[in-house]
Amino acid sequence: MKIVKTIDEVRRQVKEWKSQGLSVGLVPTMGYLHEGHASLIDASHRDNDRTVVSDFVNPMQFGPTEDLESYPRDIERDAALVEEHGGDIIFNPEPSEMYHEGFSSFVDMDVLTKELCGLSRPVHFRGVCTVVSKLFNIVQPDKAYFGKKDAQQLAVIKHMVDDLNMDIEIIGCPIVREEDGLAKSSRNTYLNDKERKAALVLSQAINICMDMVRNGETECSKITDAMKEHINAEPLAKIDYVKIVDLATMQQIPVIDRPALCAIAVYIGSTRLIDNFFSEDI
Amino acid sequence: MKIVKTIDEVRRQVKEWKSQGLSVGLVPTMGYLHEGHASLIDASHRDNDRTVVSDFVNPMQFGPTEDLESYPRDIERDAALVEEHGGDIIFNPEPSEMYHEGFSSFVDMDVLTKELCGLSRPVHFRGVCTVVSKLFNIVQPDKAYFGKKDAQQLAVIKHMVDDLNMDIEIIGCPIVREEDGLAKSSRNTYLNDKERKAALVLSQAINICMDMVRNGETECSKITDAMKEHINAEPLAKIDYVKIVDLATMQQIPVIDRPALCAIAVYIGSTRLIDNFFSEDI
């Protein structure tokens, strides 16, 4: 397992693999890896001959008031985890390697990115699409792995790949949770003990939704009202959104009569956490 | 030489070539090919084992009041020209093959695209960047060929490829001219006899610029004033812009003290024509 800092070196290595007929998987991450990321690396290791894990806190997907500076980083720990799970390279470039002076191009879309997280994070998905496009062009993987926890990101990337004819298969992998149900996230490290406990309202609200859908409830406002009521009972929680949307468009729907996504974003103290549930996973 | 209508078939053919270790050149065009395009195909044929010519009038790069419908098309004539110059495939998709229902992604940039033609054609370069990205992803060529006549387009594409780490070499080829100096363009077919004669003011103005630069003139306003005076003497001509810009930024400069581009756009009757001169070509 090798830590690689430059685009040229990743390219050289991947080309060597491809000339040997080996398949390549890519796991794009912002580092500070946890079991959620590990499950993506496992999936790539299972499907491909070689796996590249990118480990890059992408400035372009953070808004001016967001947590770019404080976002947790630990490349040594990340390297150990990648090695343990069978990754072959960590690509860990400096921001100046990815965004040289005069950088000004971007990839974006007119739909999908304006809803849900796009409402409270207006530049976020432009940053995601752009950095993922760059990583795809640098690594040219056969397959790329993304967690279903970032459900909107997964939908946006699939849409981008389809629209722009990128020759890459996108694999969405299930959410990995703590034992008590909290979805794994690098941002969970921001939580103090009280907040960590309060954060359980997210997965509990998702469970409320899953139970109601399993019991045949299809009226979205009934479901989201029950979820909101549960979250609002926790004094440390402040809802950003609780929505049920068409999975294909990310537009809110009144009734679950097609593949849908129930997605929530909740501030626990000053930490913004997300969780979700795909109706097709029932 | 084969006319191919689907993305899948181009992909299949290119993959077969690549598995044989053959290099591939791409010449993106909007069809109605002339000697300018032929020179690009020649260059690709010289440099690569196989050449794909795309022939697609891209709706996304036309504004709502522009000449999308009337843009000239003749795929049979194009096919003969591509075959004659050693091209292996014409990729001639229907708009619905390139832009399926729900298409909404785009590639764009914050600089370069807002100046010159970007001022009078605000959606133009977004359409160019998006379709060229798609063609690059479909064909995955080693090299791609663009005419220097579309100087800003060439600069924009080079910038995009560099920013987004596309693994493709971009080759700019010299302007090809009619015997009397008019730059070859598919839009020249719009001109009636009187207009065809009047259109000579473009290349004549470029010659004025070249002569002044050769004679040591560096003050841009002096040069552009002389060019404008010449163009304005022609009653059928109406200037869109006559500018000297920094080649790296497309921003106007007062003095030619770095690699510069002298670019002009002039309406002859209702037909908008462009011409230019790269200071580095002197």
C-alpha cells in the first residue's frame, strides 16, 4: 500500500495496471476513514484487481461558513485502514495539486442539486461533481464506490455519469451504523457526549419512517410529521429538512407511489448530520 | 469508412482498436465539412492509427435566436470528405442520442467564456464544453484536433482539459483560407455574392493587424482603430467586436507585451463571421 501525492504518479501506476489487463476500482473519500468507508474499500477489493482510495478534503464543496478548516484529518490512520482492507493506493494530494492557479472549470447540473442538501449548501454539489470528475479523469477506474448515506450525492453522481457519458460503473453501498443505530460519519467526532446521545434521533426517525412504510403508510406528510415530532422532542436537535422525494428527481412527492428517498438533515448542536432510507430497500 | 449513429457502437469500435494497441485521434465538428476540417482530419490521420470525426450540430451551443435550424447539413458529402482524408468513422448521432430526456448536466468555467464571443453568445461555451466533454468520454481519444479559427474555443477547451485532468492532448491547427483570404467556415454558405465580397474585410483587417505588429506596433488601440476603420468602410459590415486580448485570460490588454490574440467578429448582412491572429504565429 502506497501513499501517493501527485496526479502524475497515480496516472503512471494505473496505466501500468491497465497495461497488464487489471481492473481498477476507485473509492473517493474525504479521509478520516471509518467502517462506512471500509465497507466501500471491501466492495472494491472484491470486484476489482486493484483499488485506489482518494483521501482529499475538497475545498470546492465547502461553503464559506462551513467546516473546511476543522474537518478531521489523519492520513496515517487512514493508510492503516486502507492497507487492512486491501486497498493498493491512497491518493492524498495537496489542494494546490488539485486546484492550480487559474483553475476555473466546473461540472454541475440544473436538477437534483437544488433540493435537500443543495438548498442549505448551495455550492456543495458543484464542488462534488467537479472533484469527482477530476478523480475519474485521473484514475479512469472501471468502477467507483459511494455510500448510500450520502444519498443525494449518489443520485447526482449517477446522473452526471449518465449525462456526460463517463465510462464508469457507479456502485452505491449500504449505510454502516454504530451499534446504537447512528449512521457512521467523520463528522460524528464533533459531537460531545450529550450530543452523541441526542444524535440518535436521526436513526430513530428513519426507523419510524421504515416502520410506517412497512405497515403500508404511503402518505408522505403523515410520515414526515411523525419523524419531525420525534426529532423536535430532543432539545439539542434542530431540523434542517425532513423530506420524502422522488428518487429520480429529488422533488418532494405527496404519496410514495414510485421509488422514493426519505432524507433528513438535522443539526445536533452545531454539527449537521444526515441520514436516509431508500424505499426500494424495504 | 463507416457512419455510426450510436454511442454504444462508437465505444465498441474504439475499445476494439485500443485492445489492439492502436492510437485514436478525434476531430469534433458540426459537419458541412470544408478544407479547414480536412486539414484537421489530415493532422489526426498523420498522428494516429485511427481517426474518429464527430459530425453533430450541437443544439446546446446555439442561443434561442441563433441559426440552429438553418445550420447547413450534408452527411453524404461529409462522409466522402472524411473517407478521402483517411478518417475511419464519422460519428453522426441524433440530438436525442446525445441529450436523452432529463439531461441536465453541464461543464463550464468562470473565466475565458465571458469575453469575446461569450459576450454576444452567453450560452455558447457551456454548450461547447459540455458536448466536447461528452465526445471525449465516448471516444476516449489520445489526441483531439481543433481549428485555430475558433481561437477562443481552442483556449477554452485547453483550459477545461487542464483543469479537469482530462488525459487528452489538444492540438490546434492553422486557419485554412479561401484564395482571396476569407477564412473557411461552414457559415460562408449563407453569404450572397455581394456579401461574399464584403466578407473580405475580415481577413483584410487581420492583415492590417499582422502588418502593424510585424512593423513593431504594440499599442493595441492604434491597431484596433485601424482595423475598425477598414471594416466600417464596408456598408454591409457591422462589427460585433475587434479586440486584442491576453491569450491566457482572454482579457483585453493595452499593449502587446505577452502572447496575445487579435480576434474579430463581424456581421456581414445577417451572417456573423469570425477571424483572428495569434501574436505567437508571427
